[in-house]
Amino acid sequence: MAKTTSDTVLEYKALREEILQGDIKPFYLFFGKEHYYIDELCKLLMEQVVPPEERDFGQIVYYGADVTANQVVSTARQFPMMIARQIVVVKEAQMMKKVEDIEVYFEGIQPSTVLVVCYKTNNDPAKSGKNIDKRSSFYKQAKKFGVAFESNPIPDYKMARWIDSYLAENGLTIAPDAAALLAESAGTDLQKITLSIDKLRKLLPEDRKRITVQDIEENVGMSRDYSVFELTKALSLKDAAKAFRIVRFFGEASKRFPLPMTMAALSGHFIRLLRFHALLQDGKSRSEILSQLGINPYFAGEYEAALRNYPVRKTMRVVALLKEYDRRSKSNARGEASDGDLLKELTAKILA
């Protein structure tokens, strides 16, 4: 089994390499909030376990809402028809009534079957979603007899670096400001980011290997002038005129720029700035801090300005303001104020 690590990306790469080398386990449990890696690993197993010409007989796919644990176990224990090995996949297993009941399968695993369970936890912070209980016997048995891989979201401050790495694997590079724009615009949704990148790859001339901000603006539909990335930059530099111009646009295009997304990006930015202050106080060098926080050196100047404009106490005050306005936006405390009104008021207090 792949070496256990708290880093989802590293664990995914190690597990992917095992599968590609033919080290296939009889059982896989993929679960968590980052659905991209769950889908990628499931797709890879479906490609590797059974050759194309045998998939009509050897590839069975269920969906959680339409199947019971007993049906899954019964199918997995059957001998494959006229082929050496079969794969049984349960997609959207979170829709099953009692996914844990699949545990009985471990009492009599069929060696010629690869059983894959894909359990996706809701990744919307505004909604709750049940995850696989790591204290359960089902999870412990899954780890004992196969692989249990938890797919966690990539922290927002690591997204630009993740985009760099993803493009490098595909023979492309990206300008730092373009990576930041894509990261800020798409958030931590890897599926959205990879779809945007794949679209760009098809549209770029064959001799072009570098993605620019202009490419993203023209082909992905993200405007650098009106993005959360530009808002955080304007606030860092205390460019009030630009900040209010962006906020006004956000208020007029609230469907494109929902307030929860904007608040999450602003909170991430100022919490990262607070961590920067703390690491400086611990005696860390600026280069060490940039690396630790996943900040591209291209943006070092912006952070230097933000450190000057927002000392520790002021940064803490901004973080408190963001929490207050997030609470207000989700309750009756907002009164008759629109999302645009709340964001405009919040921006004025941040800049004060």
C-alpha cells in the first residue's frame, strides 16, 4: 500500500504509481471532500484492472442511490465470467443507506474481484456532509485488506503551486500572476481548475508552452481587473479607489461573484498575512516564510506592502471583521443590506 502521509497530493501520486505498476489491491475506499482525486483514481483503476475487450463482462458500475450493500457484496463475490479478473465500482457511495454494511465482504474476499467504493463528502463549507468514520470497523478493515485513501482539499495558499506542478506534468508553464488569477478565481476546486487548464491546452498554438494572464482572460472568462485576486491585492496595497471599483462590480454581478466565495478568499488572504507576521516574530527569514506559506516569490512585493499597511494588531482586527461580516451575511443581522452593501461596508472598515 502507498505510504501513509498527511499530504493528499503525495499520497495520491504514490498510489497512482502503484496502480500503474500493476500493484492492484482487492479493495479500495476513496473518500473525502476533494472529489478530483477520487474520480482520477477510480478512472485509473477502471482502465488498468480489465482490458478494453473484456469490460462488457468484467466491469460492473453501481451508483449509491440505486444499490444496497448486500447487492454490492453479492456481485463482488461472484466469479467473473470467462475472464480472469473483474472490477466492481460503487460511485456516489455516500448516497447508500448503510455503506458500512459492505464490511461483511472482508469475511470472504473474492481474489478475482477488485472492489472500489467512492464516497464523496460535501465540499461546500456552507453545507454539512457525513464523512467516513475513521474509528469505525469498516474503515479499519478497509485499511487492513486494501487501501483507504482520504482525499482532502488543497489549501488555498498552495493552489498556485499546485497549478504550476500540474502544468509541468503536461509540458506547460504558467506566469505567476496567471497562476494566482486562476487559483483565486476557481478557489480550491481542482475539477474546475483542471477543466479550465485542459480547455486552454486545446486552444493554445502548438508552439506555445506558457500560459499568460491574457490567455486566461480571453479563453477561460476570468477577468484580471475584476477578480478576488485583484481585490486582495488592492486591499494589500491600500488602493482604495480600485478596491471600491471592484467591490461595486461584485455587487452588480453577485451571481458571478457570490459573497461567500469572496469572504472565503479575503479570510484566507488575511489569515495568511497573520501567519506571515507570526513567522517573522519567530525569526524566520522572508524566503523561508514564502516557501512555508506557499507564496510565489513573484508576489513578495505585494506581501511586503501588506505587512507595512497591516501590522499585527490591524491584521487581527481585519480577521475579526471578516468573521463578523460572515456571520452577519448568514443571519438576520444584515437587516435590509444586500451582499454588495455588506461587502462595501466591510471594505471601508478594512481600509480605515
